[in-house]
Amino acid sequence: SMFYTLPSGDKMPFLGLGTFDSKDEKLVIDTVKHAIQHEGYRHIDTSSFYLNENFIGTAIKECISEGSVSRSDLFVTTKLWRSGFGDV
């Protein structure tokens, strides 16, 4: 397992579950849950452009409430298009 050590001291896995082109709600939820619960993924990568962030959030919430993982164990990375920054 390869990790990147963040300035906080937390170790973020280099390898994350990519969720590009995953639009089917049930499939996304089932896949993310399986990755977390059975494959040991602790890094999930998404984007607002993928239009699946709600499904990923649902899967993570279910894993946490089922006791499979705690939120502090997970890293969720996302990408934001330039127009998404608003007035900066």
C-alpha cells in the first residue's frame, strides 16, 4: 500500500476508486460499498462533472452507518471546473 503523507500527518492512499462515467444509481452505490467493505478502498475519486456525487455520498453514508468504516478513514477527492469557483 502506497500512501502520500499530508501536512496534517494523515496518510492518503495514492490509489483511489475512480467513478468517471458511473451514472446508474444502484450500480454506483453497490460498487462504492463493495470497494470500501470488501476491497479495502479508502480513497474515492469523483467530480461534479460526473453527476454521481450524491450516489457516492449515499454509499459512504451506508458504509458508515453499517459500521464498515468511519468517515475519518476515508478520503474523497473531487474536481471542480473553473466556473464552479464563483466569485473568488
